[in-house]
Amino acid sequence: LFAIFAFATCGGYSGELRLSVDCANKSESDLSIDIAFAYPFRLHQVNFEAPTCEGKRRETLALIGDFSSSAEFFVTIAVFAFLYSLAATVVYIFFQNKYRENNRGPLIDFIVTVVFSFLWLVSSSAWAKGLSDVKVATDPDEVLLLLSACKQQSNKCLPVRSPVMSSLNTSVVFGYLNFILWAGNIWFVFKETGWHSSGQRHPADTMEKQPGSYNQGGYNQDSYGPAGGYNQPGSYGQVGEYGQSQSYGQSGPTSFANQI
């Protein structure tokens, strides 16, 4: 929906401005000079006629500038974003199993989402600059400077009506809203990929392996239990004379005791 609003407000635009040239000779005046222009804003191809205030002769002029590249780029990105969103919605609903198969679907979706986020930012910025130039080129005060009759002080040139640019301003707003929408969606698409899943499994596996390392070592073995070296039955518990062979251990030396 955001993509539709973006390319509809830009691609469907048409505007008009009106000028008034009041010559010293009233019969040569033209108080309603209408200049219409539209998408894709090739203003140098927009021609109009204006009086020269020199007899009945009229001159043919054209607006200045060609801003079709930024406008068409913006509309193209919006159209492709709409088509991809429509296709992705169908896949999410009807082909969920194939989407998750081999993790290929989420990875492709993630890459395309990142690319569209970048393209939305670039196209919106380019179109915002292009729209600013369109406003200057279609400003009636600027267009009046092109008329030769307006260079004579005896003639009166006035702007009658300026073009309405509200829909074009809206298209720029929707362009940046689409960028925010797609950039925010990067995280949710990333969560569907195997990269996010493997990142979550790795710490869990590490925590599972750590207790095993202590259970296999000397801390949890029966080193201090009945089978350990310090709790063996005859180490310190047997009571006997100094001459017995197990004075400090079961297998202690006997030569020193025999000598005594």
C-alpha cells in the first residue's frame, strides 16, 4: 500500500501555472497564459506561447530543465517494490514450506529487503532534490523572466496561479516512509534466516558442554570418597604398634620398623 501511494502520487501528477502579460498596447496583451506540465517532468519539452508586445507577433518558449531521471527512478523502485511485496505475500501464505526449505527463501528475502531499503533511500533523496528543482523551474516568477515582453518596464507581467505541489510533496513523504518500513523489516526477515537460528543455538550448545567438562574431571570423581587415596581404610585409621607394616599406609615400608 505504501508503494502504491508513492508511485501514484508521483506518476499520476499533472500541474498548471498561469501568467499574465499586460502590454502597453492593450490589444496585444494576454492575461491568461496557461502552461501545463506533468510526469515525468521533461520541462524543456513543455512549450507555450507568449506575446512580445511588439505588434501581433508571439514567441514560442519552453520551460527549463529535465527532471525525468529522478522521477522515473523513484516510480520504478515503487512499482518493483509493490510487485515484490505482492509476490512475497503470496509465498508467505501459500508456499510457506517451500519458503523455509533449505533456508534459501529467507536468505533471498533478506537480501532483497536490504537492497530495496537502500534503493528507497536513494530514490527518495534523488526525487526530493528533483522536486525542489521542479518547483523552481515552474515558479511563475521564474518563468516570467523568460518572456521578452517582461523585460520592458512599460509592460506588466504578473503571476496569476502557481502549480499545486501537494501530491508531489506527499510522494516524497511516502518514499521515506517506505524506506523506514523496509529498513525496519530487515530485522524480522533476518530472524527467519539460518544465520539468526545458528546464532541462537551456539550459546546453548556451549552451556550444555560446560557442565560435562567438570563432571569428567577430578572434582566430581570419588577422589575423596571410599575409593580415593585419602579415605582409604588403612591410611590413618588402623591402630597398631610402630613395628607393624601399615603404620602410614597399606603398602608402607617395613625395614625401618624391623630394625627398631
